Amino acid sequence: MAPGFEPRLFQCTNAGGFFHMKELDNFTQHDLNNHDVMVVDIYSTIYMWLGVKSNKIERANCLKKVEEYVEATTDGRNKSKVQYVPVEPCSEPIAFKGIFPEWEMEVAAEWLQPDPYEAAMLAAKAEREKYMEEKYGNKEAFENTAKFSLDELKEGNPDGVDPANKE
């Protein structure tokens, strides 16, 4: 790191419908958002922290945005020697951890845990699949079930349709 250069943290996200990179001031480890790509600029090295729940668009666009950012800097750094380092959560190098005051292993461990909402959604999906398998035999059988338009069903019973189970 260059003398007098303060590390900078940026959040790369497309949560608002477009991809952008926003600087966060007075940052701590708690500012690392697991749903986004976070960028840490320490002058000669740019770390791209790839949140576990960041999406493909954020991961794909991050490097380009960071390169544009470095090109636009006017702080005297040798732009051709800047290193771009991807970082996976819970695999952070010591130099990365050292940027954050009071790095806590407990906070880092939470990044790999599924959030309660996602766990509930996965459980509900599994329940639906179990119900469909019990009712229709298997997923493929249900997906391959003949489908009829409302008009066809109003006209009568197409072959193979149980009149009591027109759904």
C-alpha cells in the first residue's frame, strides 16, 4: 500500500435493476455483503470479494467496472502494475483481513450458512415435489401429463381425462 493511501471499499450490485459500483465509507468487516461482489482498493492491489450469494451478472461485470475505475484514478499509481485478486468468502488472505479492523472469524463463518428464508423456500420446494410425486407417481409423469385448453374441457371429456378430476 502506498504511504498515506486509505483503503477503499466498494459494493458492486445489480439489485436496483442496473449494475453499479458504490463506495462505502468507514467500513468494517460487517459491510461485506454476501449478496454482492465487494471491491477493496489498497492502491497496488484490488481485491474482488465474491459474496457466496452474488449473482452471475455481478461476478461477470465486476472486473470490467474495476478496470474502468482504475483507469479513471488520478492518484499516481502505476496502472499497468495493479493486481486484480478474486477472493472467496472464508478464504481471505491475511493481507485482505488486515484491512479490516477487528476481523472476526464468527462473522466470516456466517457467510457460508444458508439464510433462514432460503432454507424455508428450499423446504417448501421439497414438500411440493414430494406431494407431486405421491399424487402423480413421479415428476416426469406429471410433466408429461396431457394438457388441454379450457374450451376443449368445456366441450366434453378428451380421451384419458377423468370427468371428476378436470383441474
